[in-house]
Amino acid sequence: MSGLVDQRAGTGAGGRVRPPAWAVLLVVCAGQFLVVLDVSVVNVALPSMRTDLGMGQTGQQWVVNAYALTFAGFLLLGGRAADLFGRKRVFLTGLGLFTLASLAGGLARDPWMLITARAVQGLGSAVLAPTTLSILTTSFPEGPERTRAIGTWTAVGAGGGAAGGLIGGVLTDYLSWRWVLLVNVPIGAVVLAGAVWYLTESRGSAGRRLDVPGAVLVTGGVAALAYGIAESESHSWSSAYSALPLAAGAVLLAVFVAVEARTAQPLMPLRLFRIRSVSAANTVLLASGSAMFATWYFLSLYMQNVLRYSPVQAGVAFLPHTAAIVVGSKLAPRLMSRVDARLVGGAGGVMAAAGLAWQSHLGVHSGYVTTIALPGALTMLGAGLLMTPIAAAATSGVAMSEQGVVSGLLNTSRQLGGALGLTILATAAVDRTTSRAAAGESAARALTSGYSLAFLLGAAFIGAGSVLIALLPKPAPRPAAAPAGERPAAKSLR
């Protein structure tokens, strides 16, 4: 984490010396890395899990869905819990749950044990993910300092998602599928120790209580929506397997809104949506995130099913993508200090859309550099430039006491957008593949045609998100310099 200066930021309550900013950033980003890594690292290991534990197709699907449902369902609750009960306490709780569940999953002897462990992992991630961002936004003052911290947080999170395929492939091929889960245990223990030592406790307004009815309604509603979206991958949208959960989720969320409008201390204060930066940033994230989640998925399938890459080869092939998104995420704060953040985000969106459109020109015998590396790097560079302005905008103008719930909302929008986008693109790809196969094309050509369509649709989604960036409010003027003789409270990021 070059560029971070090891210096104290002053003293906190009771004269306690505040921890160095680099240490807070390191601990928080490590927690975010684990959460994002675990979304993708398991995918490569699924065939080995299925063989070793004797799982059927449904059991294999639930290894993924159990994590995704609890993760999506509890994000808002996790964000609000951090505001009410203390961000450090909730960070430790979420990371502890995640680490113990990883241990249980790695030692599982039956499918139900693995699926249960994955569900608890998702719960721990839902508590941990919004807390990482709320700790950052309450530890660094709004402005360039916070923007640089968010840029690093975005880069690390994006790197975790990109590295998942490589790490999962290496661990599965050279050790065992169990190590894609067990590797979290020593890392989680080190991060827990760092959090105990370096993080300081902070929370929102004292005396507030958790809105239990709201928590139950939103958790059930979001989980039902996520389940319905997941089921639509193997059933039609009109099937009872998909339609009933989707309808139930919509009803629960409608009741949630009605309850929140009448509750004195709501889980999700509806007035937050009147803050233009919050509503616009979440709308952009919902649109653009729907394509980014699918990029890794379809490119991995193309490399393994058409080009016949091994899991490790596919993971290594993603390295330019990883480097590009880290570069974009770290470059964004520098550009945002010089030009309008909306221009940075919009340019990033256009680059990502162009990269996906380029990616769609794939073939059965395409070369790596021009079909995978270069268009993928362009897409991910744009994604890095796009995500940092969105995260910074979503948390600007929000009271410190509500940073957690806003962070939870941001993660929920990203999760649901990704799940919905993946389902839509996967359905379109399967339909195209089936029709081409029925017309007599070879399996490889039919698959390639389906993947090509998915990338084109993804480019359209990213393009729509780029247009929506215009909804973001104009950034506030930078504050005037401090008078001579006065030092800022925290000046630790360069």
C-alpha cells in the first residue's frame, strides 16, 4: 500500500492516541478482500466439491446460492447494526462468523454441512462488508482524504474478485477444494488481531434501538428476490419456482417501506433517498453492476469450455484484468481532484462499455491477447474509474450516524444488480446457444455465439449506467486551506 505515511492522526477521546491511518485502511481493506474473494473463489472448486461429497446438481447450486442469499438479505441489517452497536464490534463479529464458517466448510463431510457453512459465511460477509466502508467514511474526513481511501478500498475489493479464479484454481489443482475455504482461517485470524489492535470504536446516536420489524421484512424481501432471480437461471421467469419468490419479495419490500414510513427509529430512513447523491449513486450501481458481475462469469466459461483452458490457466489469464482494475481504482482519486468526478465516472463507464463490445468479437480459435487480455483490461480499467466516484458520491452528504446503513444499501444495490444482470445475460446466452445448436452449428460455435451476445448486452447495461452518472450531483467546492499555524486533524494519505 505504497503512498501511505505512517504517522499518528492525533488523539481521540480520553487522550488515547489514534491509530495510524495506514493501519486502519489495511485492516478494513483486508476484511473487504476476504468478502469479495469468497464470492468468486468457490466457483472453480464446484466440480471437485460435487465429486468429493457426492452432491447432485441442486446441491452444487446451493453451495453458491446459500452464500448469495444470506449475503444479500442481511446487508442492510449489517450496516445499521454497525451504526447502532459500534462499528469495531460489528466488524469483529462479522469477521469472526466468516472465519469460523470457513473452517466448518473446509472440514465438511456432507453436502448439508458445506451448504450450512456457506450460509453462515454469507451472514458474516453481510455484517462485515458494509462495516468496512462505514469505518472508512467515519475515519477519514470528507474530501480528497476520504476519496483516496475509498479508491484503495475499491481497488482491493476489485482485486479480490479478480483474483478469486486464480486463487481457487491453484488451491483446487495443487491442494484440495477444501483449501478455498480453509485459506480464510489464518488470514481471518491475522485480520482479527489487527482489528482488535488498530480499530477504535465508533457508533451513531446513542439510545437508538434496532428496528426489528423492519429488519425482518427487508431481510426476507431481499432474500426472496435474490432466490427468485437465482431460480430463474434453471426455470423460466413465469415458473412458480421463480415467480412466487419474486412476488413474495416485492410484497415484503412494499410492506417494509410502509413500516419504515411510520417507525420513529427506522432501519432505513426513507429520507435518505431524498439525498440526490445516495439515490443517484445506487441507481448507477444497480445498472452498471449488472454487467460487471457477469464479465468474469462468461469469460471464464469461454476460456474453459471453448478454448479448453485449465482452471489455473483461466485464472492466470485474468491477471491483466486484475492489474487494470486496480490501476483504474487508484487513478480515479487523482483525476477526481482535478476534474469533475462525474466526468471521471462517465469516462470509465464508456471505456468499460467499449471493452465489453470489443470482447463480444470472440471466436472459436481466437488469440489470447486481442480477444481476452486487451479488451478485458480496457473493461476493467474503465470499471475502476467508474466505481470510486460512485462509492464516494453515495457516502457524501450523509450524517456519520447513518454511514453504515448507506454502505449497506450500496452493497445491496451492487449485489442485486449483479444477480439480476447475470440472470438476464445467462438466459439470453442460453437461448442463443440453443437456437444455434438446433440450426446445426457445432457446440463450440454455438457457445461462442451465446457468450458474444452476453457481452454485447453487458456493454448496453454499462452504457446505460454511464448515462445515469449525469444524475449525480455536482461535487461541492473544495474547502479553503487551513489558516497558518493550524494543522489538519488527520493527514496521512498522500
